Amino acid sequence: MTGAPTTPQRSALSGLRILDLTRILAGPWATQVLADMGAEVIKIERPGEGDDTRSWGPPNMIDDAGRDHGAAYFHAANRGKKSVAVDIAHPDGQRLVRALAAQADVLVENFKVGGLAKYGLDYASLSAIKPDLVYCSITGFGQTGPYADQAGYDFLVQGMGGMMSVTGQADGTPGAEPMKTGVALTDLLTGLYAAIGILAALRHRDATGQGQHIDMSLLDVQVATLANQATNFLATGIPPVRMGNAHPTIVPYQVFPTSDGHIILAIGNDGQFARFCDVAGAPELALDPRFATNPGRVRNRDTLIPLLERLLAGRRLDDWIAALNTAKVPAGPINDIGRVFDDPHVQARGMRTAPRTPDGHHLAGVASPLKLSQTPPIPPTAAPRLGSDTFAVLTGLLAGQELDLDQLVSQGVIAGPAEDGPAQ
């Protein structure tokens, strides 16, 4: 693989170099996953502005010394990267990025279809320079098809791709309307699929010496991740509908009110249902032929759910959870995010981390969920300041080429980190 290892710790992707021409969330999420695994990720950003999410605050990230590091949103998807500020609209900037691409294993971009061709940074142009380059394009609707030229955003694609049709309260109930998910799930899933595709393409490259173009579409990913809801439709021809927190094919699998809060019951088989009925003091429900099996409970949902609501409303939330956990019946609370990070299991799993800044301070952060016994994620470093690595990367990777950095700075082609203001 191109380049030298970027960390002394053994890591799965050490020595892999990624040129990151993405912004917002889907692309940065993909490259952050690769950075977590030890890849060197060089993020190309516009001088003076950078990734759009650098300005998507407050809230901002404040380190343990009280220093402002810019919008928290940016830090969510850009840890462990280097920032190189280059204006790709300038011919000299294009030449710099082409030279960096020749030193990279992978390029990831999320410009509009054809948007990089005018700069000579499209797949056809760069693969002519480096035939083994893996080039991943992330767009709303893909490189082909009638919507290819349209801009696509997570919210729009959740609607167009069916997710919102099955998310939200059922028609005829309070608050009934299609709802998006609470995080930009289509962007995140597209980022994960992009990372998977990149690793697959690298496996092919290592075997054959051939690079390739990966065409990732948010809409494709959204359709694919409809999962059982999509196959239910293909099996029946009947589009699934919104059911609030209920499950279309498992009962009881939803939220119920207790005397002092809400509990999630996620009963996945008949044995669990029988144990729930014992804990609830209603063993007869598990013997009732209408409810003894999951298909019966699905058919008789409207009869069963009111019975369970009355039972569950009679005890406190914590009492239910303690009793059901003892009986090995899947149940839990609905935590706000503060309680998530206070949860002893989340803490034991190390899901809160403290990325290190270049000057040795620390920020709050969320850890990678990947836990590999031999090649774990590398210790996280904070998302970079805009342009913080411009000079080091250009002089290091393009050594031997004629570079007048002072002239490039004066022309606005490149920029280093700003000396004042937040560490964006």
C-alpha cells in the first residue's frame, strides 16, 4: 500500500492513504471509519471556509483548557484526519490535488455528478494518472438514472426512499405524520456502505493491480436498508404503513406506559412472552390460544395490546425492568442521550472517548464501536483545524516537485491554519 504507517500502534489500515474531497456527513463518515482503523486521511478543504459543517454551530467543542475548537457537528465526523486547504477552482490547486491523488490509494468525493470533471479530478482523469486508484463517488441519486443530476440530501431521501412512510405514529392517532429519524441515518448508512465498498475494491486492487470507480447513492442505500419492510412488500404487494413504535410482524414489540415512565418490550419469541406473563402475574395469557404464538399475537394485536397496557401501568418502570431482566425478558427504558453516557454498560464498553488535540489537550468524543482483538481502532486525535496540515502534507508528499508555497499562499491557492478565532 502507498505510504508509510501513520501510527506506531498496529492497526488494520496502517499505510493506507485516503484523499478525502467530501463534506457534510456521508462522505466524512466513511473516511472517519477508515481513519479510526489507522488509514491516513487527507481532507481537502476550501481555504477560508472548509467543510460546511465547520460553521454548523453552536454548540462548539471546548477542550479541557477552555479553548474553542469550532462546531461540534464537524467533530462528529472528522476525527483522526489531516486538513489541507487547497482551492480546486484554481489551476494550481488542481495540479496539487492531482499530484496528491497520484500518492493516494483511495479518493472519496461527494460533488454533484460530473462536478469534478471540469477540474480534471474526475475518475477518468485520475485513473489515467494512477490506474490502481480506488475512486469512490457519493451522491444523492448515483451517477446514472433520471435523477442523477439532482442534489440529494438525507431528509429528502428518507422521504423518497420509503423510510418516512414507515416512521411515525399511525394514521388516526395523535401526532400522526411521516417522520424522519432523529439522526441523518441515510447519510450514516451510506458512509458505512462506502467504507465497505472501498475495502472490497482495495482487496480487488491488491489481487489484480486494478483500481475502480465506486458509485454510491443515498437513494440506493435507503432502499436497500428498508430490509424486512421492503421484503414484506415484495412478498405481499401491500406497502407497510406507519405503526408508531409497534413492529409489523412481532407482538409485543413496542413502547408501553408504566406508572412513572415508558418501557420498551422487545419480546422476540414465545418463551419470552410466557416468562413476561409470569412476571406480570397473568400466566393465563400465554396459554390463551389467541396469544400463545407470535402469529396469533400478530393477528390478535388489537385485543392483546390493551390487556398488556393495563398490566404494565400498574408498576413503576424500574421495578418492571429489574423483574423482567431477571426473567431474561428483553426490556429497557428510553434514555435521553445524557443517560446513555451515564449508563454503566456504555461506560464499561468505552463508548465515550477523549480525542487529543495537537497541543496535548482533550475534547469529549464518541468512540468507534469496532472492537478488534488484534487491530483495534487507533487512539483518536481531534478533528483538524482548517488547513492545519497544508504545508506539512505538501512538502512531505510532493517533495522534489517545484513548490513555491509563499506564492501559492499569496494567490489564495492554499492556506494554513488561521491564527485567530476558533480552532476550526
